[in-house]
Amino acid sequence: MATTDLSAYDPESVPSSGDMKFGIVVSDWNKEITWALLEGAIITLKKHGTSEENILVRHVPGSFELTLGAQLIAEYEDTDGVICLGCLIKGETPHFEYICQGVTNGITELNIKYNIPFVFGVLTTLTIEQARERAGGVHGNKGDEAAVTAIKMAALRRSMKK
Ligand code: RBF
């Protein structure tokens, strides 16, 4: 069971995102899950003030492609942050571990390379049921949480800007 359910966050603690622009890169692998994460992220960004035209959504085939998808958004679009959404479900071969490691390292490197937040909204679960529980189920929607993180980190960055 998850120890923290950030979907139950205090909305007052989230800065307004009215003047912010975000990219969302979403993997279409396990799209039953990832599109629910996408919906949650968009609803949450809007709830905190981001307008529809300031939310740029791009799709990639699988979670492994999230890193390049996010980098392309950072290179070609002027955004305050990029939310990366995916769902990796453990199979019978070690493939899961390699893709998890690849996308985790990739997104970490993007955070260091560019001066904007790249949020890790990738579910890594043992079963599809565990993924459903985190994509609008009993453990909330991790897409919502990714959006809140993006807003908070973008606000932090802005507070540092001269
Ligand atoms: N991508 C995901 O986002 N989630 C998965 O659970 C997933 N499982 C995969 C299992 C195998 C055996 C393979 C070959 C690919 C899988 N992928 C998955 C796709 C991967 O992220 C990537 O799109 C492809 O490997 C092409 O680079």
C-alpha cells in the first residue's frame, strides 16, 4: 500500500498556475491507465489556473520514449515544465527493469540538463490492478499529483529567477 496519497493534498498549498505553460508527454502503452493519468493531470492543471492553450500534450509509443519526447518539448517549446506520464507493468522477463531504469535515468538527466522541472509520473506496478488503483482508484490519480508537483517546481524556479 502507498504510504502517502498526495491526491489528498491541500489545494491551498498549491501556487496559482495562471501564467504557466506546461508540456505533457504521455506513453500510449497501457493507455487505459496512461490516458486516465493524462486526464487527471489536465484537470488539475486547469483547476489551479492553467489555461487549455497553455497545456501542450504529445504522445509517444511507450515509456522508454518519454525521455526523448520530453526533451523535444523542452527544445522546441517554451514551457515552465514537462510532465511525463507512463505505466510499466512487470512481465515475466527482465524487460521491465531495463525500461524502468532507462526512463528513470533519462528523466533524471533532463532535470539536470535543462533548467525546468521534468516530473516523473510513471507507474511501475506488478499488476494492472495496482495501476488502476493509482489512476483514479483507491490510491488516487498519480496524474493529479504529477501536475501538482509540476506547478510547485515551476513556482520554485520562478522564485529563483532574477
Ligand atoms: N512500455 C510501457 O510503457 N509499459 C510497459 O509495460 C511496456 N512493456 C514492454 C514489454 C516489452 C517486452 C517490450 C519489448 C516493450 C515494452 N514497452 C512498454 C515499450 C517500451 O517502452 C518501448 O516503447 C519499446 O521498447 C520501443 O522502444
